[in-house]
Amino acid sequence: MSAAPAYAAQARRGIAAAFAATFLELDAWFMLLPLLTLTLAARGVGAGVIGLFNASMWAGILVSSVFAGRLSQRIGARGSFWLSGLLPLVALAGFFGSDSLWVWFPLYLLAGFGSGLRWIVSEALVAELAPPERRGRIVGLYQTMVGTTFIIGPALLGVFGTEGRLPLAVIGGLLVAALICACALPARLGASAASSPAARADADADRAGRPDRSSLFTRLRAAPALALAGFVAGVFEAGTPGLMPLVGLQWHWTPAAAALLVSINGLGGTLMMWPIGELADRIDHRKVSRIAVAALLAGALALPFAGDCAPLAWTMVFCWGAAGGTLYTLNLLRAASSLGGSALVDGAALLVGAYTVGGMTAPALGGAVFGQFGVNGLAALLALIALGAGLPVLRAVAQAPGRRT
């Protein structure tokens, strides 16, 4: 078998393994998150402490975004998948082997580190192994698959219950199955082929042991628009859902109707990623990016008027989820077209880290603005973010060469 067909077969196996391992691990993860919250609440732990506990997981993801590139360079893609699966297993054993919150907090940060490592390395791996002419389709399908785990994980918890050993056994079984699937992954990113001369140079730099080519902060200086794209996506796809129930209540909606806005936002970020990926393989990314930023801005400007028109509010939050996810996905594709190896991991880490910051900033800053200035103030803040951060992203995309930027 010649090198090209052999690599294509290896790439298909790697993509399938990445899909399966990530699907199983994230199902376990999204079973574990609500289970821990419910367990703490049942023990009488206050809402403030539970909030800090959940924040420690996000802190772990942020830490992983700093070290993911160097770590993947040292232990490879397969080793990164195994580590990201083992850390939640270790944390799971600790959570239910001790009742001390002093033990739980560092364990949750450790589990968050593993989750972030899987997030970053899996996206980089799928983007690198996907054929360039079908990269948008495969990455978009991957993002849609990830979105389904947000629903499947909690649903499994509903099926197996929240008490006793059964849900723990299911979570542990899913994590072990994910580790088994990871055995089919290639040992390293960029080791077999690369999609561009720049990607081959980055892969060669990895194998030559030149870590200066793979630095998150170097990548940030070189591509600040990549971080801005992740930040905007995090604000509108992950951050605004935490605020929309409060907005709905101020509109005098019922609590159930207000909470529905969160689900609709999530549907936008999940259902539209596969179609957006298909579109990205066919037309200029610049056009899609402009539409995404325009949708974010239009939704922000429509926010003060949406309370009296439920369909407008539903459309607005759906488009926020879809447009935020679009900016994230398109910029991941743009990074994959020019980077390879651990340099691509750093690009994905930059996106993930900025996305996490956006997801944390939106409810904190937006909540303060909403408390002081109401819906109009929140709308103005979101419009400023869409313009202030979205326009530099559009400029960077417009300056990138080629049809698929």
C-alpha cells in the first residue's frame, strides 16, 4: 500500500477513534457534573460554595489551555487522550472516597484539567486528520456530536438515578470505554502527514524538539484575532445562557418559559455546526464570518424589543448560539489550514482558553450591567462586544489568503 492511501486509512481510523472516545468521555462528564452538584446540595452545602466548586473545574480548563501544546508534544495525541481520561477516573474515586470539600476542590480542578486537555487535543486532532476538502464537514459534525453530549449525559443520569453506586458505575464504565477507544489513535499529531507547508514545518519543529515554535503565548501574539474569536463565541454561546432566565423573568415570563431560552441557545450551537461546516467547504469563510458577526449584533440590538414577542426572542438566542459556534468553528478551521502538530494544539488551546474566559465573563460582567441598567444596558454591552471583538476577527479573516481561510 502506498503512503497516501495508508495515511488516509490511518486518518479515518484516528478520526473515528477521536469521535468515539470523546463522545463516551463527555457523556460521562455531563453525568458527573449535575451528580456532584446534587450531591453537595443534598449535604446542605450552600449555593455560593457550590458555585465556587464549579468554578474550580473551569479554572482547570484554563490551566490546561496553557500547557496542552507542550504536553501533547511530549506525550503525543494518544497519551493526551489517555491522560485526559484517567484524570476524571482518579477524581471520581476521590469524590466518593472522601466527604471533605478540601479534597473535592483540587480533584475537580484536576478533572477540569483533563476535560480541557481532551477538548483541546481532540479538536486539533480531528481538524488535522480531516482531508482539507472535507475538513469543514468533519469538524462541523464533530462539534454537533459534542453538543449532543450536553443532552445525553444528564439524560443518562435521569435514567440511572442520582443515588447509590449505579450512576458511579455507569460513569466509570463510560470513562474506561473511552480509554479503550483511544488505543486506535495515532501516537502523535503531525507525525504522518500535514495539510500545508506551514503545518509540515510545525510538525518538523515538534520532532526536532524546538518548543519555541509551540507556545500558547507566542500564538497569542501572532494571532490575537484567534483569541478574540474564541472570546466572542464564549460570550454568546456559553455566557449569555446564564443571563437569559433573568432577562425572561424581567419580561414577566414564567420561569419555565425563561429557562427555555437556555435550551434554544444550546440548540443553535449544536444543530447548526454540521450545516455550517458543510457550508465552509463550499464558500468563502469571509462571507460566513460576516453573517455570524452581523447575527450577533442584530440579536443584541433586538434584545430590548424581544420581551413582547416570544418568536423574536427564540430566534435571537438560537442565532447567538449558532453564530458564536460558527465563529469558533471557522477559526479552528483557519488554524488547521496553516498549523500542524503541537502548534495546532496551541491554536486550539488559544480558542478554548478564550472561549472559557468569554463564558465566565459574560455572566459576571453582564449580570452586573443587567443589575444596574436592565435589559437595555445588557443589550448595549453585548452589542459592544459583537462590534469591538467581532470586527478585528473579520479583518483578520479578510487578510488571510485563499478561499478557505
